[in-house]
Amino acid sequence: LDLNAYCIRRPAATFFVRAIGDSMKEMGLHSGDLMVVDKAEKPMQGDIVIAETDGEFTVKRLQLKPRIALLPINPAYPTLYPEELQIFGVVTAFIHKTRSTD
């Protein structure tokens, strides 16, 4: 099994980011997981994206209609309604270890 072939469509446009926090844990994305991010993917309704809003980076589900919003999956966090939004990429996969290697 080649994880690069499985997870990466566009190597030149793909980068990896380690998740921090628990706003997306209800979908299985935990702090410390490795996210595969494609900056060439066009963000679409419902995609998980890495975005910057108010000078902070965040990982959230993108809502485009009826109003642009960044939705956390964890109900303990509020929905964000950014005035300005820059999307750095779409999370296309993530890697979650089930056992620590420490």
C-alpha cells in the first residue's frame, strides 16, 4: 500500500499539517493527527478546510449557503461567521494513530 498514491492527488499542491485542538473530534480528527491538505482543490460546500479568519488559523467544515460559515463538529465550539476569510486548502485525508509510538 502506497499512502502517497492513496492520499495525494497533486503532490506539488499538497502539504501536511498536524491538528491541534478538539473542535473536529466528533468526526474522528483529534489533536496530534496528521492532516493531508490540498491547496489546489476548490473548496466546496461541506469540505473540511484550513482557513484563516481574524488572524487565526482554524480547521472547520465549510458552509457556503445560505451564509458563509465555518462549522466545528464538536458542539462545545461556536460556529464562525467570518467577515474576511482566506482558505489555505481542503483537508482530503487525515492519519490517526491508534497507538502511541513513544
